[in-house]
Amino acid sequence: MTEVLITNDFFEIATEKFIEIANEAIAERGKFIVALAGGSTPKELYKLLANKNLAWEKVIFFFGDERNVPIDSVESNFKMANETLFLPLKINHNNIYRWQTEHETPKKVAEDYSEKINSIAPTFDLILLGMGNDGHTASLFPYSIALGETDKAAVENWVEQQNSWRFTITFTTINNARNVIFLVKGEDKAKILHEVLEGEFRPKRLPSQLVKPENGKLLWLLDENVAKLLTTYGN
């Protein structure tokens, strides 16, 4: 099931959805397994979540993607989440599964993470995603080799546009989740969002089009600026 929600209360709604899904998972299965997104938009969400009541000791954190950088780099998704969410909430480090970028090769980093997902989180309760100005999500960039991966839960992905390795969960993992939420805001992404949601199906060019949970729910959470070019979905 796919839903598009356009709102002025972007971060408040995102926070409510996170807490709602978490409480439901904890009530039904005793834990909540979530894959966090990086970037500036989720950062504001994490700051709000850090002030919310939840059985945080029952939350298991993964990351949808990561850059090939040390954990103390300003570019690290882990560092951002650690400073805005984990440290303020005093999350037990045993509940946090980050990409071990200190491994000797990108392949080893990805293999290690894929094994952890398969053993601990074969089905995520929630995966948070962003979308780039080129239509990528997680670190699944246009025309990159990871777009065609169907067997592994996570892979290393050489991104020509960035001239660097990135680490990412695969569409197999994303589309197996119970809930997927895209967090997309800002007028600068209005054109690409229109292409992704209402344009021709060109998944190699627009990887975000490949997010289609098989048995789960997909929510596109949008602010009014990013949604201004949409015609099918009214404000």
C-alpha cells in the first residue's frame, strides 16, 4: 500500500509516524527494528525523537547506508545519529548496528553488514529513506551496479558520480520491510519528485521508483514546497 502525505507539519508528522510504528512493533513482537537515513532532513527528526517517550531499550538501530569514512568524520551518517539521537537518549551500544567502515576492504564492510541484517533484522519494522536531487535513495545511485542486486541484503556500491565507495542496503531489503517512509522536503527536489512519482518508469535513471514494499506500507511524507509540481496528489 502506497500513501502520499503532503503537510506543513513535516517533522511533527514524521515523529508521530515513527513513534506509532515503534509502539506497534514493540507491542506485537517485543522489539522495534529500524534502519535510519542520513542527511539533513532526518537530522531534525532525530532531534525531536530524542525528546520523546518510547521504550528505547527495545529499539534496534541499523543504517540504510553509509559513506566510506571513519565514524568520526563529519560525513558519517553514524556520527550524525549518534550526536542527535543515541547520545542524548543514552542508547545501549549493543542496540546499535553501524557499518564497520574500519574493515580493510569495502567488500568486507558490506559482507559484515549483510550478515548482521540476515541474522538480526531479516524484516525491518521501518526503513527511513531520503531522496537525492538525482532520484537516488539510500546509496542506490542512478546506473550503479547495486540497483540490480537481488540476493544480498547489503552491498558495497561504487558511485561514479561521487568517485567513491558507498555502502547500502539493497532493494531486496527495502521492499521486504513492514513500513518504508520517504522523507522528502524542499523546493529544490520538486522536479525530481514529480519525475519519480508521476513520470515515466525509468528505474535505472530514477532508483527511488524501485521502492515498492511487497507486503508492507510505503509512505511518501512531503512538505508543500517539494510537492508543488505534483498533479495526481493534491495539497
